Amino acid sequence: MSYGFTAPRNAAMELLKVAPLTSREGSFCGQLAFSDQPLSDRQRNWLTILLDRHGLPPLVAGDAS
């Protein structure tokens, strides 16, 4: 069983709650937290980087927004 976020929305909300973010990172996470759109490859990559940078679990299989 993998441990991590199955929904980008949940990952973004957790980043907003626990991490000291730059304004750019906060804006990005705010968009993801309240968006119904699937992630682009670039968005997925940056979200993965932010999760790692702030010591949070990664995204795992399951791409529900």
C-alpha cells in the first residue's frame, strides 16, 4: 500500500495548511485546491517538487482532482 496523496486538490490544500509558501507557490496551490480541471504535466511536476521540498508525501496513482 502506497502512502501519499491520491488527489492533487488534497495535496494542494495540505501545502496551503502546513508549509511556508512563496506568493507564487501559494497562488499555484490555491488554483489547484479549487480547480476541477485535470493537471497538466507541468503542473503535476511542480506539485511533485513542492511536496518534496516541504516534506509532504508524494502524489500516488489516482488522479482525481
